Amino acid sequence: MTPHTDAAGPGPDRATGLADHAWHLVLGLTLWFVWFCVTYGGVAVACAVAPPLSALGPVNWLNATVLLLAATCASAFGCAAWVSARAARRVPADAAGAGRRFIARSASALYATAALSTALVALPAVLLTPCT
Amino acid sequence: MTEPTASSPPRDPARLHAEFDAVWGNPKGWRALSVVNHTSVARRFMATGVVFFLIAGLLGMLLRAQLAQPGRGFMGAAAYNQAFTMHGTMMMFLFAVPIQQGLAAYLLPKMLGARDLVFPRLGAFGYWCYLFGGIIFTSSLLLDMAPDAGWFMYTPLSSNTYSPGKGADFWLLGITFIEIATMAAAIDITVSILRARAAGMGLHQLPVFAWSMLITSLMVIVGFPPLILGSILLELERSAGWAFFDPTRGGDPLLWQHLFWLFGHPEVYIIFLPAAGVVSTLVPVFARRPLVGYPWVVVSMIGTGFISFGLWVHHMFAVGIPALSQAFFAMASMLVAIPTGIQLFAWIATLWAGRPVWSVPMLWIAGFLVIFVAGGLTGVMLAFVPFNWQVHDTHFVVAHFHYVLIGGMLFPLIGGIYYWLPHFSGRMPSERLAKTGFWLTFAGFNGTFLVMHWTGLLGMPRRVYTYDAGMGWDLPNLVSSVFSFVMAFGIATLLLDLALHWRHGRKAPLNPWNADTLEWASGTPPVPYNFASLPHITTRHPLWEAPELPETIAAGQHALPHAAHGRRETLGVDPVSGRVREVIHLPGNSWWPLVAGALLALLCLALLLKLYLPAVAVALAAVAVLLRWSWENGAHPSAVAGEARDLPPDLKLHSRTFDGPGLWGMGLTMLADAALYASLLFGWLYLWTVVPGGQAPAESPLGTWPLAAVTLLFVTGLWTLRRAVRRLRAGSDAGLQTHLWCATGLGVAGCAGLLWVWAHAALQPTLRAHDAVLSFTLLFLLLHGALASVLAALQALRMHLGHVGLSAPYEPGVVALLWQFCTFASALAWVLMALLPMAFGAPP
């Protein structure tokens, strides 16, 4: 028998917790998509039910809500990116930790992608009237 | 833990081959139709895809012949409409997706160090659905009944009023039938990549092609259900008169557009990402160095996959959506170019940092880089709303998507075919013919479609069968048509090369390109079982780091080097680390996939001919066959006799554990089901919000509590089933059968409750869109509840016969996933369709 160390066996590591779990590869952008649908659908419903006055231009409660939600979500994704990056640094820099390091680094990049996507997609709410 | 798949002493390769061939070899003659081996099925997929490509290509040539000059009478409007609809539909559904899934099905087990995909019979079933569905769909051309409403079948053009014939039915039923194959292949590929790899191969060591197919397959699983739902709803509207898209009855044609493009935009990336995986595989081999930025390429592909789901409305910029909402999609459409750009830079950096060898596959990759970059840039242009309005439905858009699809998919695919040709056939192509074919295709393609950008900017709309002279469109159309024939000659040269190489090509060495990935260790051409023994892999470049692998594998020096037990086996691993968990026992050749596929084809024909009673009978027969097929799986006595003697220490067959591939397959099927159900609920809320006066009545016709009672029955059934699984995990099978029968009874009671709700709700689906959605939801829940009940009853029966129990505890957990879905679906229906209207519905 050849001894074989389990590189990323079951159970969380004490130094990284669950921050290098493979679910992080899909969690951030899944939540981004949920945010995207909620924002698009929410604006549509708000325009159908209680549209802000078009004379107000982009400065109205709906755009403010869109921007506030986007800022909150982008910040949360940014924090998650930072936590994942920190977890990647804590994984031992040897072959046994390569898999976990890969996941944590990739997750960090994907959370950062979610943060950037949230901020950029919401940006037009600074300029555009929502319901016309 | 210790590695249970340690190295074995060498054996005589010839004797070992004979031993494996007895178990894995393919029968000849008519019995070849029962073959399920991934290599054979994938070859059939690819060959069939090429045939459909040629038919669709010929239709494209007819279109160009018609448009070559103004006022030509070569084709009338009706024939032209049929030709462009069939050309687009066949290229997208019958060629681009299936052929890439075929390529993946052929390569992935070999790249990952496995002997087959995890669901070989499902793969064969998918192929028969694809073949029969494709034949039925294509036959509409010969019958002069081909659909003519365009490949995206917008309503009301595709409704009974404007498409009264059978053309739209051919599209809706035929394409939905073919999508069974696409979904089956996606589930098979996903589970195989995650669970059936070489020991030790962690996620971070997956070949990039495997990553691309993992992401693509998950996109198919989530992205295709909205279209499947839309097709079912539209067919129900056409055949049964239910109102979904008819604004006079509370429906909305834009709901179809949303459902179509929820599928349709990710589809572009579903087609592109596998091709990107091919490029990321070939570029390092010909640059003779590892891919620069492997993690960045993986992250980019994941990012592309997700962001592509946030672009669907950019196909609907002209329908009157408010500017802010359009801007969300415009931004997302620009964003998606960034991860694609990262991949592009990784390929260029790899070539820059390597020592590139220019050969035929690399010619096609270079062609891809040029064409796809141009197509990507016009894509970013189209993300700008004002420009999009300007060129909407013009030939500019046609040119753009041909640059993206032919550049982004066909060129890398042909590069890949040339690269893996020695693997398919054991022979090398003719370099002279191959280069001639490339240059003709490249010049022909650009001559056709680059010019078409100008035709579009000059204002020529797409889908017009002719035009008047003197509008400035004459010359560019003539140039496009002439060059389209040049491109056709290029493809013909390529096909000639492929045909001749089988006989005249020189014999290929084992690894002719000095590639790094494991498929080149499985023989050229490969043996049916891929590997006589399964190596331990802890690198992304196994053949560069251990060039002796082909010999040691063939000599049986790695894991599972026996087949005398008569089983088809491969290793089941942890999805993340690659740690070996169990031995996956793969099913052998079977007639069930062919019989089930043939019955579904009959069902499709019966529905097309509106023979509804025979359709019900055929559907019941198909369900019976599928259940009979499922009966043989897992721990059936004919499958697993005497396993203990042959297995490596510490390993069990998957049916003796709680975590085999079937559990993952069921999980992914439920994910697809959830995507379909979410699309349905989106439709419900969409009609409520968007249609004038479409607010649901405050008092739901379903009542407040009946659906709650049904949900309670399903919850109790799920709890009973889960309790049984927990007991099995704890090592007790006491009362297991009783639990399973209890769950069956509760499921039957839930179904009876749904029927009662339906009978008492007095819904009028032909008069009101709301009632149509409620009726469909009840039908959906009823079908799922019935299936869950039948499967629980079959589990009880299997327990009684000893196929399920302490020694084989695997299956109840798989069935419990379906119960879980039923419970959630029923609860959501109650909340959204009974409770929500109480709070926000229209007062009486």
C-alpha cells in the first residue's frame, strides 16, 4: 500500500474554516444572479404599482433603493472575496494544500467578479429615470 | 487514510486485453444497436451531428442562392421562411450542441482516467432520442410542413392564428424531444466529471476541457428548462387551446420571448465554452508549454457561465422595456466580454511564452482567434441600446452571430477534430487537403459574413426572401453569396480529407502531437474499456510528467486491473480532492434505451397527428419500459454476484454505499426540474404584474387550505422516507418496508388531494391565462407526486425481494430527493398561488 494523504478530505480545516469549500465557486455568482433578478423584477413591479414621478429624473426612491441594495450586495461580495483570499493565504503552501488553495483563490476571484458586476450593472441607476 | 488502489504487478497486455474485451467488447450486427459504451455512442452522436450540419448547411446555401440577386424567383416566400427556420434550428439544436456533447462524451472518460461515463445507458437513450427526434423534425421538410416562424418561434406568429399548419408543432414537439438528449448528456457529463476520475485527480488538476464541459453542462441543466417549459405551454395553447401567450385572454406574447431568451442567451455560451475548452487544450500542446493562467481561465469560464444568464433581455431591446431595465442588461452584456477577454489573453500569452509548432489544428485555432474577436467586438457594439435599435433585425445581426457561432464554435471544433483525428481512427489526415480546406473556408466565411455587416448597416432586414434593385444591397449580397459557395467548397474539401484519411492516411503513432492529457494513453484508436488499469494522477500534465503511462496502464500496473468478475467497473472519487470513495459498477449493453427512445418517438408522432388516446397508451408504455429499465440497476442479483472477492481493500461497489452516481444524477435532475418550475412561477408572477388587468383574484380558485393539506401529506411522506434512510445509515432496516409503503400511501393521498383541488377549482384554462397557469401547475405537481409514489412503492417491493436493505442501502436516498422536490414545489404553489393573492390580489 502506498500511503496517501488526503489533500482536501472531509471536514473543515481549523485555519480556514469553511472558506475553502467548493461551494464558494458557485455561491457568489448565484447570489449575484438572484440580486440581478430581484432588481430587474423589483423595478418592473415598482413601475407597475407605484412609479416615481418622471419629473424627478434619476433622483427618486426607486433608484435610491436599487443603488442601496447594490451597494450592500457589492460590499458583501467584496467581504467574501477578502475572506476567501485570506483563507487561501492560510492554506499550507505545499502540494497537499494545492487543491484547497486553488478553490479559495478562485472563489476570491469569483466573489470579486460578483462585486464588480453588481456595482457596474447598478451604475445606470445614477443617471436614468426608472420607468420611462 | 491509505490509498486502496495501489500499484499492481504487471500482466501480459494481450491476455489482459482479452479479459477486458470479453466484458467491454461491442457485439456486431444488429446487436450493435444495444451498445451503450461511451466511445461508440459518442461516435454516433458526432456522425449524426455532421449529417444534420450538412443538411442545415445546404439550406443555408439555398438562402444565399436566393439572395444573390434582387428579385430572384428561385425560392418563394413560404419556402424561404421554412429554409431559414430549419437552417437556424438545425444548426443550434441538432448540430452545435449535440456534436460538442458527443465530442465530450467521447473524450472525457479518457481524459479523466475513467472507463466510461457513469450513465452509459442514459447516454445511449439520449442518442436514440436525438436521432429519432432529428429525423422527425427534418422529415417536416420533405412533407412540406416545416416550421416557418423563425428559429425563436415568436408568438403570435407561431400561434394557431398565424401558423395554422403542423410546422410549429413539428418545432415544439420535435425540439422538446431532442432536448431530452441534451439534458441526459448534460447530467451524464456533469456527474462523470465530478465522480468518475482517476484516483488523486483533484478539481485543481482537471483538464481545462473538463472544466469547460462541467460549466457548460450545468448551464444546460439550468438553461434549457425555460425553453422546455415554453415549448410545452405553447403546444398546449396550440393543441388544447389553453391561454398563455394570447393577450385577449390575459396572456402575453412577451412571456414567450422571456422564456425563450432565458434559454437562448446562455445557449450562445453553451456553444462557445466547450470550444474554448478545446482551444485551451490544443494551444498548450502546440506551444509546448503549460497553459498560462490556468486558474484565471477556469475562473473566467465560471464567470462567463453565470453572467451569461443575466443577458437575456438584450435580445428584447426593441420591445419597449424602460431605459433603466435595458441599461442593466446592456451593462451585463458588456461585462461578459471581460472573462472571455481573459481567456483570449491566456491563449496569446501561452503562445508567446511557448515554442509554437504550426500545424493543421493550429491553423483552425488561429482562424478562430481572428474571427471570434471580431464577433465579440460587434457583440459589445450590440450591447449599446441605441446602436442595437438601429441594426435590430438587420443583416448586421446575422453577420454578428455567424462570426460568434462559426468563429467561436465551428473553427475550434474542426481544429479539435483534426487534433483528435488520429485518436478516432488511428490515422493522420492529408496536410495538403487540410490546409486547402482551411483557407477556402476561412476566405469563404469572411467573404460571406464580413460583407454582410455592411449589408445590414445599409438597412437590409433579415428574413426577407427578396429585395428590389437599386437599394445599394445588390453588390454586397452577390459578394456574400459567391463567397458562401467558396466556404462550401472548403467544407467539402475538409470532408473529402476526412473520408480519404480512413483508407489512405498514414498510421498515427500513439501520441502524435506529444500531448499532455490522458486520452492519448488509451490507444489510437482506443480500446472499448479505455484503460486496462486506472492510474493515480496528481498532475495536470500526466503524459508530460510520466510518458511511460500508456505501457504501465496496458500492463495492468495500476488500479482495478481485472475483469474476470464480468463487471464493468471504474473508480468513484470525491468530487473535490479526487480521493477514491468506491467502485462504480457500470451497466452493460441493453435494449432498454432503444425501446424507450422508440416509444417516445411514437409518442411524439401521436401528438403531432393529434391522436391523443394512442398517445396516452404509448406514454404509459414508455413509463413502464423506463421503470422496468430502472429495476435492473443497483443491487439487482444479476448485477453484483460475488463482488467481495475482487474489490480493492476498503472499497465497496457504489450500490453498497449511500453515495453513488445515481444520487448525483437525481440531484441534477431535480435542479433542472427546479429551473423549469421557477420559470413557471416566473410566468405566473409576470402575467400578474405585466398584463393590464392581469392581477390574480384575492380569493384563489384553489382555495386557501387544500394545497396546504396536500403539502402536509407530501411533507409527512418525505419525513417517513428520510426516517427510513436515517435508520439504514444507523445500521437498522427494521420497519423499512413499512416506512416505504407509508410514504407510498401518503403520496397517493397527496395526488388524490390534487385531483380534488382540480375538480373543485372550476378552472377555465381555455378562457383565462391565470387559470391556464394554475391548471398546468396542478398537473405538474400531480405528475411529480404520482412518480414519487410509484418509486416509493417500487422501493418497498425491492426491499421485499432483497434488492434494497442493509447490504444495499443506496436507493431510498435517491428517491427521497424526488420527494423533497415535490414537497418544496407543493409548498411554493400554496404560498404563491393561494396565499399571495390574499395579500395582493384584486378584490372581488
